[in-house]
Amino acid sequence: MSNRCLSCQTIEPESVLYEGYHTRCSRNLFGTTEPPKVPFSTADVSREAQKMVGKMSISGVQPKLSVVHDRKKHQLMVVERGGLYILKPPTERFESLPENENLCMNIASVYGIEVPSHGLVPLMDARLAYVVKRFDRLEDGSKLQQEDFQQLLQTDDKYSGSYERIANFIKKHSDVTGLDLIRLFERAFLYYSLGIGDAHLKNFSLIRRKEVGYQLSPAYDIVSSRLVLPEEKEDMCLSLRGKKNRLSRGDFIKLSDHFGLTRKQSDNSFTRLNELKPTIEKMVAESFLSQHLKDRFLEIFRQRMKQIFG
């Protein structure tokens, strides 16, 4: 583990890690050559999160903290507003969620999906927490305009939706429609392949960037729910061609047709993931998950890939 980076998780024998990070990974995430310390334990995070209930806009059931990097103290500090990072601690309910999310985000990045800078950080009790840089915040603390698809589709139920409805909205309102439809298609395809079954409407957003306009935001909250909930009834929480279970390559081809993608575009997405299969399996093997979770993750991935590619 001494030469395994807490961010990219790659093993490079000749590299030198500082506090568990490659220099480039620390700079990318924290803006410094070494990662900051986290001056609290798992229990402290839960207590601090309870204090912040109603004061922060970070949604979800998992305890989360809004933090900033205090450069003078070289620590992550909890703030009520203006935080540039979100810190997610481990939970007793679900095993290894931070390690799970960091792995899924890294796989998404390797596949070509845009994700924000992220990594794992040790708490004072030596357990690992997940930290991600907020893509909707600028360095001066100002906020970019962002709305998730539960808001955009004006529904009270974040699980009531489909990839087709998201695509239809993108066709009307994105300033980079063609690119966003490919992005959405590849997320649906990858999420199914990794057992990410809890990707609901609030996990997809449009963000307004000055130089581009409205576009699909980077991917976030990517966790293999099937890994921690093997009894999960549905493979996808958003429907795809009216289905949520046992999807085939044909289902994804029909989805790409609805999106207006060419067969060459969808084939490229299929081919790239299939060619990455050995790489993804290696990433799982070298991740910070326990061995039994690694085995289970690989079982899920291989089963889904077999359903798609035979």
C-alpha cells in the first residue's frame, strides 16, 4: 500500500508518494504538493454533519461535510458555506463506501467520463474518507449555476424518470447537445456495467459555464450500490427503454437510436469499454476495497459485461 496513491490508486514502484499521494494528484485535488491533514475522526464527522443539518445544501442520506483547505494550517476545515470540497466519511451501515466511490470515479475517468478531482484521505482514527472537489464552485467561492434533473423535470420523486426524459430535455436546452447525448449514453452504459443502480435524477445536472453555456455537469455520486446491496431489486433506478433489469446490448442500441446517435458512435462506446475490461479488472484488484468486496465487484462487472457482449 505504501506506493499506492490514495487518489488515482495506481501502483508505480519508482514513484515517491507524500502522505499517500503522487505530487501531481495532490496538486490536482488540493493545489499543494502534499495533501492536507484531516483533524477529526469518523465519529467527529458524524457529529459535525448533525450540527450542519439545515445549514448546508448537500443532499443525500450519507453524512457529508462541506470543507475548505486551510493553506496556513494545511488542514481541511469544516465550513457552513463556501466550501470547495465535500467530505464523506465511512459508515457502519454500508461497508467501504469511500473506497467504493473513489474506485468507481476512477473507472469512469479512464472510460472518458468527466469527473471532478477526488481522492481518499485518512481520518485521525486511520479510516479512509472520500473527498471530492466541488465543480460548481470557483476558487473565489462563487457558485456556478447548476440544476439537477429532479428540478429540471419538475418531479417530486427523484426515482421517477428515465434516460429518455433526460435526453429529451438535453435536446431542447443543452448548448452542446450532441456531446451531452454521448456523455449521457456512456454514463448509462457504464453505470449498468458497474452495478451503479442508485443513479437517480438528482445525480444528473446541467451546469452553466461562461465559455460554453449549459451542458451536462461532470459525473458525481458514483457508487456501486449492487456491491453493498446485493439484494437490490432493480439494476437501474431510472428506466431505459422501459426496463430496469437484465439489459442487453440491444437495449442500449435502441437507447442510442432514441438519443439520435449514429451506430458508429454507439459502437465506439461499446468497443472502448470492452477493450478496457482488463484495465478495469486490474483497477479493482489494486483498489482499497477488502478482498471479498473486490471479488464481489469483479463478479458484478463480469456478469454485466457478459449480458452485454455475450
